[in-house]
Amino acid sequence: MFIASFLVINSNISCVLGFNVHSIFIFGDSIIDAGNNQFKNNCSVQANFTPYGSNFFHHPTGRFTNGRTVTDFICEFIGIPMQKPVLELVNGNWKNYPSNGINFASGGSGVLQTTNQDLGVTPIQEQLRQFKTLVQQNKIKKKQIQESLFIFTSGSNDIFTYFNPFNLPKQAQNAYVQAMLTQMTKFVDQICKLGARRIASISLGPVGCIPARALLPSAPIDKCYGKMNKMVKNYNVGLENLVKRIPIKYPSSFAVYGAVYKTVQNFRANPQSYGFSDVTNACCGDGTLGGALQCGKEGYKLCA
């Protein structure tokens, strides 16, 4: 999912480069979280321990990866510094907010307010409120908003938790997906009304294939969870249509959609072509598929 997101978004980012981007504002989940959760004492979704961060920063940074996130690589590609987590800035002694943008993403969060709410994560609506507060405080200028790139990806955790048997009662699958798309439409409208004109949305990957599906009693182990992936594809169709409508509704805007689902499935179908030997099990974790224990927790194992 990480590599696919990077390749797909970067294949479109050259269009954005024509606008001379110096600043990025980032919203979403663990795919692009730069470490916000570690600044929340009530949040149990954490990556501020080894082996996270071991291959690039050489220490944990709160990123849910052994190095950089998708947006970190995009920054490198564009040629600007990586964005700091908003909660590091808010809780620190920063007098001037950075001109290269801010990361608002929160690992484990979702499109819906209730997704993993008990774990202390920051849903995308609250991330947007954090952004709006800084705008109202004049810490983020209107000119910067208009000239910045806005990147967001969210929804994987919503769909995964839909299949958690302890989360009852449930809407019908189509109604649930529509509720997610309604929230994303509100999110996009609000950032555009605040002045955002350069927008990149990363689709969901095949969530039904992640090793953590081993935690769900109804999920198959020997193959991907088809019902879950069907919801993902339905959501992606709606999200792509939403992104296509942005330049129509906001004529001065530019929007790109990173369709990573098929790219990830191509990696899975032809792993050797991309230098992978195992596309079924988690590289870090333990238990069934390596997905029953979080990376870094006592008893975890690393792949070679």
C-alpha cells in the first residue's frame, strides 16, 4: 500500500509541480501520520517505539513505518522539508509555524467520528478543525492555503472496524459507505471554502488483504476478505467521483486521484517482479499472518 501510494501519487504530482508547490497540508490515517498520536496521552494507537523508524531516522518518530511515509517521499520528490505533526507544533515552543506545511494525520483514525473513538485517535473532521483553528488564529495565511498542496487519505479503518463483531448495531454496507462519502464530501467542501485549490486524494488499498484481518473471526486466512474489499471498491468509486467534481464545483482548483487499489493487487499478483517474496504475511508482528500482534509489542518478530 505504501509503495503503491507513492508511485501513483508521484505519477500525477508532476502536474502539481507546475504550480511551484512549497507547502503541503496532510490529513488522514497511519499511511501518512508523521507522529501526531505520540503527543496524545489518551491515545493507545502508537508507533513511538522500536523497530519503527529503524531504517531512516534510526529512532522511532511516531510514524507507522520503518522509515518515511508516502508524503515524506513526496516532499523529497518536490524538494521541500518533511512536515511536522501539528501536535508537536501546538505543544512545543514554536513561535512561527513552518512555511512547508503541517501534518494533521492520526494513525487509526477514520472518516467517521466514531471509528476507533475509544482508542483516542483524531478523526479527519477533528483534524480539519485543528487546521481551521490555526487559520482563524492567523498562523496559516490565506496566500499559503491557496498555494499549498492538500493531501488526504482516510477510510481504511472505518471499513475494517465495520467487520468487527463487537461494533453493533450496523448499517447496511451500502449505507455505511454512503455515510463515509458524505463525510468526505463535507471535508472537501470545507477545505475548498477555506481556499484550498491543489488537492490530491489517495484511494484505499485492498484492506481485506491486510494481515490484521486475522483478528476478525469472520475473515478467511487463506485468501483476501472479499466482502471487505467489495466495500473498499465501492468507496473508491465514490471517492474518485468526488475528486473529479472538485474542479467543476471550484473552477480555479486542481485535483488528482491516486488509484492505488489495482497497483497493490498487481504487486500481490507479481511479487517477484517488484522484489517481494512474501505478500501474505506481515513483516513485523506475530501470530496468524503476523497480524495478530502489533509490530514492536512484546513477542513481535521481524522478517529477514
